[in-house]
Amino acid sequence: MNKSIAMESRLDKLEQDNRRLKLALGLLLLVLTAIPLAGAVMPQQTPEMITAQGFYVIDENGTRRAGMNAAGIAYWDYNGAPRVMMHTDGIRYNDENGSVIWSTPPR
């Protein structure tokens, strides 16, 4: 086998590998483009009913700031102390130490 035949053989193999790489890259880009488009086409599903024992709002520090459950609705300050509670016995306001400063009489 002379040098020119060997060089042609290597060049043909290199060109074939290059075509395969371009094809694989094109298919990968096609798949990566199709995935977000498929998600955008799907309709958003809204549940008819959400069931839970309670709902709580947590701030970025992990402190509970608001909540709602069967007993009522409550709001906490940035230190986590309860400030306002609305429940079956009425409405209660607390100071920053948690002491009741005003409350409505129960009905």
C-alpha cells in the first residue's frame, strides 16, 4: 500500500466521521428544541379542587408569616411572633412579645 492510497483512506474515514458528527449534532439540537415546544403546546391543567389541612406562607428566611386552617387565619411578624389571629372566637391582636393588646368578644 503506497502513501497516497493510505492518505486517501484516512481522509475518507475522517470525512465520514465528520458527516456522522454533524448528523448527531443536528439531531441533538432538534430534540433539544422540540422538548420546550412540546411543553408550550400542552394546555395548562387547573385542578377542580385542592384539598389540604392548612396553607402557610413562609418567607425567604423560613419564618412562617401567614397561615390558614380550620381554626382560622393568622399572621406572624418577621420574628415569628403571632400578631393577628382571626378565628371562631373573634379577632385578636398581639404585640411583638405575643401579649394580647386587643381582642373582640366571642359571638
